[in-house]
Amino acid sequence: DTEKMEAVLEDALVLIVEKKISTLNDLIKLLEAVAKSGSPLLVIAEDVEGEALATLIVNQVRGTFKNCAVKAPGFGDRRKAMLQDIAVLTGGQVISEDLGLKLESVAMAQLGRAKRVVVDKDNTTIIGGSGDQKAIRGRVEQIRREIIDTTSDYDREKLQERLAKLAGGVAVIRVGAPTEAEMKSKKEALDDAISATKAAVAEGIVPGGGLALLRCIGAVTEEEARCEGDERTGIQILKRALEVPVRQIAENSAVDGGVVIARMIEGKGNFGFDAGRKEYVDLVEAGIIDPTKVVRIALENAVSVASVLLLTEATMTEIPEPAKERTLEPEMSM
């Protein structure tokens, strides 16, 4: 599709190869069988070059059969795992010499199948893979166990991406607006929403509106009783800081922050202040929530910055000049 700059293959066969494909001899028997079947072919490999690439192009141009070649995702062991994911999803096999499988002897039965494949310059989307559902569920459970066992945040993120693609699919959200400025604003808001959702999936949610921090004051007060001196002073500062989000939200709504804090401390569960409606509600039921991870990291970072400032011997700041009084120019008469 030259207009959309994408290739679309319907009821496609999927060849999954771990290594580079460069010579025609590796593909000739398979391509003859594919041409007889009349099905389009998607080739996923480390790379496709030389005679192999030229042959695919010639078959595409002559209309012998539709085909598209894409580079395999990822690198190293992660690439091997992702290719196996694709194989399970499409019901095919990864052609790998490590498994004793050679490209020149590949049979049609070893190819995967998909109802639709969409390829653009950045992404390949496989829709309606013909893989066995039991095998897919087994692969999903295996990835979930790996997510639990890993200690690396980076590995966990990549495993979660694989899980989403295998279990839940991939959603494409298109953002548009009359002007570039509005579109940029919408895109940034969408990015924030996606990040917040990922954080919520990672560590869950807490009531918003500053209530979660306010509920922490009780635990901090218990710790205060066991401390003295500078430590106790620090805890007292932290207690006041935990009230600030609620106070600021209330004052932004032209409501007394102290009154709101007192009411929320007296309340139970998710009882809190809805600044939009200026009333007290169950915050979770009202949809006023925060990702736990966001609240936690914000507090940790605030404590870290405050700690650095306490160790600083001198700071530089810019004092704004006092506003000058405006004087009216005397009227001139002619």
C-alpha cells in the first residue's frame, strides 16, 4: 500500500528463522512450495540479503506470490525468546541450527499461519495467529513466572512487553487535532496516562487527592515517639510535609486547607475531598486515584532533595526586584 506505506498480507504463512538468509539455495524448495499454495509469505529473520532478498523481490514484482521480509526483534537471548513467542502464537517452528533444523530442509508444516499481517517501516503486527491455545497459555504462564523471578527492572519491563503482545495483543491509539500545538498537548497527556497506567499495573493504586500520604501520618507519629533530637525534628517536618498535597488541593479550590485535613483525618477508608465538586466522597468510587508507584517515588525524591539541601553549606537564589509603581503620564493638550 504505497499510500499508507505498509504491506498487508492476508492469510499469510510465517517463516521464522534465527540466522541471516543470504543464499537462494536455502530458500528455493520452500519458495516453490509457497508459490504452489498461493498464500503470501512473511519472512522473519536476523536479516535477509543477497540472492535471497533479490528472489523475494522478483516474486513480489512478478506477482508470483506476495511476500515481505522483516528483521527479527531484539538481540541475543531476548531475540531467541521473542522468536519462540511468535512461533507459539502462529503455530510454527523457529528454524534454528541449535535445534537441529536447517533452512534448506524446511517443510510447509513448519511454517506458522496468521489471518492478517501488517508491516510498516517500524512495526510488524500479526493478527489472528493459528497457534494452539493451550501452548499459548503455557507460554504466557512461563513468562509470568519469569517476571516474578527476575530482579532486574529492565528485564521485567521487557518480559511485560512480551506478555502483553502474547496475551493481550497490542493497541494502537491514534491522536489527532486541528493544530500541531493541540496534537502535541494531547500526545503528552496520552503519554502521561500510559505511564500512569503502567505504574498502576506494576504496584497497584491508592486513593488520590493526597489521602494516601495523609494516612501515612499515623505510622510516622508512632516512629516519632521512639526518636529524639534531630531525628524527631526531621519526623515532625515530614509529618507537616505529608499534609501539604491535601492543603494545596483545597486552597486551589478556595477552601480552607486546615478544615479539609481535619475532616479527612477523622474520616475512615477512602473518605476524602473532591476538589472538582467541593464535597467529600469515597475517592476510589469517584475515580480519584493515584498509582502507588508514583506516590512512593514522589515522596522518596522529595526526601532525597531535602536531605541534600540540609547538607548544603550555601545556596544561590535570585531575588526578584520589587515591582515598580506605575505612574500615569500627564495628558498632553494641543
